[in-house]
Amino acid sequence: MSSTTEPTKTDGQYKSLKGTVVEAAGNVTGSQDWIESGKKEHKDGEAEYNAASAKGYAEGAVDRLSGRVDSVVGAVTGDKGQQMSGNARDEKGQTQQELNKNA
């Protein structure tokens, strides 16, 4: 999947699903090694998914905060461009948090 060491939701889902399949194959064949390895991979995948969600939520919080600061500074200085840019970044951060909540 991804070549980076950063956790990703896609990699987490893939590992979780693969682990579930391996565990099911172990149950069908009676292979305790496959069952255990599938359970571990599923658990690791869930952990990676949750880590990626938490990271995304935190990044959204940073965007919201910096966006609000830019918006306020723009409003105080009369710079409508900075204010609009700040509002857009705040909204982007809010969307990112919504997509990653319940991590």
C-alpha cells in the first residue's frame, strides 16, 4: 500500500480486512497460526486507522485555529482578503475534523 510510515485510513482498512480474511481462512482450515496472525493483522489495521483519524482530527484543529486567527487579524486590519482566507481555512479544518471525529 503506502510507502510512507505515516498511518493512513486506507492502509488501516486494508490491513484490517486482510486480517479478517486470514483469520476466517484459519478457522476454515483449522490453522491456529493463521487465526492468530489474522487477529493480529486485523488489530494492527484498526490501530492504524484510528491513528490516522486522530492525526487528521488534530490537523483540522490546527487549520481551524490558524484560520480563525487570520480571520480576526484580517477583520481588525481591514484586510478582507486575509479575513476571507482565514474563514476558508477555518471551514476546511472543520470539515477535516468532521471526517475524522470519533477516532
